[in-house]
Amino acid sequence: MSTFSTTEAQTPPGLLHVGRVTRPHGVKGDVYVSFFTDRPERTSNGAKLFVNNEWLTVTSARVQNKPKGATQGQSASWLMHFQGVDDRDAAERLGQSNVFGEPIPDASRMWVHELIGSQVEDVDGVAHGKCVAVVDNPAHALLELESGALVPIVFVVGRDKGVITINPPEGLFDLNEEEP
């Protein structure tokens, strides 16, 4: 899950931050790309990705170094070639660039751009405020609420049209409540 804010000025409207070009490889325009996603649609021939303010078409991609013991959600580095990026100079211009893609509909996944701005309610219907960010955390991603409260993503039990339903343990919000 990318924690890149969907409200940052450098994010193209309607696109998701899906990876980063890390460095060029060789002299024929290939680049290494590190993805935050495991979606095969991002690396297939013909896929369109937005890099350096232009749409690029993938002409070849192969996985390079999947981390040992990596789970399905962990992505590898990819060696990729884009149409029109045919020499080392062009590849170097892409180095350290953010990679964006269009959202891929999938009801079984939670996307950062769908969570930010949503109202957070518990299973009893108590509103806890809006989600203002999704914070990457080694154990679980955290929903950051406008009050400053952090809610581990594992407590999310549902989402529907701008409302995230959580089933938090007792006391989760006690630190954010003011004492009398």
C-alpha cells in the first residue's frame, strides 16, 4: 500500500502512486522500477504508466529480485523498457521519478485514495472523524484521523461510499479524549 498522499500537488489528478523508477540499466533505455503494488496489470506489455509528466507504454518487463521470503503483497524490483526510451540518456532522465497509474477496480482491496476523506464510524455507529492520511507502519498500516487518533487497518470491517466501519478494541480512543 502506498502512503503517498493523494492530495499532494505533484500527484496527477485521478492517478495512484504505484512505484518509483530507481535507476537506469545498460545503454538501451532499460530502467529498474520498484513497485508498491503486486498488480500484474502494471507490468504487462502495453501497460500505460505516467512518469515525468508523460504517459509511457511498457514494451518489456521482467522481475529482477523478489525479496527472499516475500509474501504476496511485497513487490520486487522490475527491469522495464518503455516505448520511446531507447538510450541511456533518456533512461537517466527517468531516474528517481515517481510512477503513477490509473486505479484498478477491485472491491476486495482497500486503496489509500478511497480511504482518505472518508468518515470513520465504529460498528455501533459512533463517528470518530475523517481519515486524513494512511500511515505506513511495520505491523499494519494506520488510519490517521483528523483528531490525531491512529487506527490500525486490521480493525476495518467494512467500507461503503465514503464511510469506513471499524471494530476497535475498548480503549483505543481513550488517549485522544480530553479529561474533565
